[in-house]
Amino acid sequence: MEQRDVAIKTAFSTKKQSAYGTKLADVDIDKAHPLHGSENIENPFEKFDDAEQFGKGHEFPTYQKNLTADSRVSRSADASSFLLGWVMAFGCGKITTSQPDSSGSPNVYEHEIKPMNIDDPTVGKQLPVTTIVEEITSFKKLLFRDMLVSEFTISGELKKQLQLAFSLIGSGHYENSTLTMPGLTSVSFLKMPGVSFTVGTKNFSPELLNFSFGFKNELAEDLGYHPGSGFLTSGDPSTPQIRGKLPVTKRSVNFSFECLTEDNDLRQYMELNAEKAITLTAEGSTIENSYKHKLVLSLPKTWIKAVPLGREGNFLKYQVEVKIGWDATSGAPFVATITNDVAAYLN
């Protein structure tokens, strides 16, 4: 029977694996979220043969062998406070969760997220990883372990919900699963009308047209295939080798926005190399009392790098590229604080 692509289901967990190479228990893989598109997790094999070797008397291969396995996927979604917390926690690696009013509003949690210190030997260069189950058809359900968020982008534009795009890379290990797929998790989506935006002390919210914030982990993908990293079928070297780790080598962050404005402040900031803090806040529905689902993205130390002029209909607009610096006070280039009803990530 034909299978529609929209029938693909994905299940994941807010929990991290105890170690690279150790999958989560089925009971912990209990979350689901609507996603754009229908891309399934790719798991290509790299192989080798003897076609180019001499001594055979011909130019054709006499064997083909497995070399390595991989697993990766890129996905996007309307940005909910729940999924923003999940992607940013796994992509950045450092999270501190608190309750601003545990007695009066016990269902409200604040998650402060920033890039982990990969130069601290007690932290290391391995980001947290998790386990994902994908149901491609009713007869094919696969579990992928060691999945890591390699990069993500948060964006917004007028009249639309905020968007979240992200990429995942795993060890290459997969296996059949019998997981009962969970229903969709209850979430609150964040929309552009709920955004406020400041550069320094100036409020640019009424002039803001769109924005894009991106964070990327550069990974030593090949180093993961080290001696002893294992095989797709444990103990069977005829099956592809899988990764035993996936360390971070470098991180990068970018921010840009477009706005309409009647003054020249942004160009002056650029000309003077004026250091400014940028804060973007997006609020959603109410959780309890005065607390709302919310994202606060703080860039404490930035400079305007470029401000070319463009057009938006009959209006002139600024297309602003921002240079993001290291903030010694927070110990990070940015801090994201997400308020929602999720008790914990990476637990």
C-alpha cells in the first residue's frame, strides 16, 4: 500500500543520554511536535571496493565492503517555547532552570541557556546527545541514538509565527524500534506581534520588519570514527563503523535584521563602532498568573557591522548586519532565557 510522506511521525525526549553510545529508554521518548516538510532522518553508508586496484586483470570490482555509517537531518517548525528550549538546550549545552514563583505559579519554569565552556576540562567538548524514534511507515520504525543539535536559526517576519530551523547529527547507529508513538505535546507558539526589540536603549519594535539569529557548532565529524568506536552491529566488523564521539571544535553566532526608521542612529552606531546591547523578547500565551510563554534573547555586546539601504515597497529600509562580541560578565556571546511549563531539559 502507498505511504504518504505526511504520515511520518517523530518522537523525542527532553532528556539527554547518560553517555554517547547509550540510548534512552523507550519510556523517556515521549514528546512530539509538528514540523514543516517531511524529511526523514538520513542514514547513508560509506563503502569501498577494489575497482581501482591492480593485479585483478580488469577494471571491475570483485568486492564491496562497508566503511562507515552516518545519521543526520535538518528540520524546521513554527517556534514554540517548548521546542525553542529543547533545540537551544541541546545546541548550546549549558542550562540553568529555576522557578520564579514556585508556590504561587508552580507550573512556570525559567531556563537560562548559553553556550557551554568547551575549554573547561570538567565540561569537555562533547555536546549532550539524545535518542529519536522515527516512524516512516506502520511497518518501519527506527531508533536513532546519539543525536546532537549542530546548528539552529530563529527568525521572524511581519504577520507570521516565529520560525525555528535546526540540524541534527548522530553516530550513525540505528535499530528497529517498537515504541508506541506519543501524541503531540501541548505547546504555545510565539508570534511576531508579540516581539519587542531594542538596540541599546532605543526601541526599534515599531520599525522592525524581520530578524534572524543563528548559532552553529563546528564539529570534528571524522574524529568520531576512532579505533574502538564500534560497529552498527556490535562486534561485527563487516557492518559499518559508527562514531564514538562528536566533539565541538568552534562555535559561531550571527544576527541580522531589517527595519524602517526615520533617523540615522544605526548608521551612526556603525560609523562610531558604538558598543550596544541588543535584546529581543517574544511573548506568547499565559501560563499562570502574570507569567507567559516567552523567549528573551540577550546579546550584551554588539556592534553594527553593515547598514546598506534597501526598499520595502515605497519606503526605505535598513538591512542591518550585527557583529556579536564576547561578554565577560555573562561568560558567553549571548544568553537566552525561555519561560514555559517544562520542568527540565537535559535531565
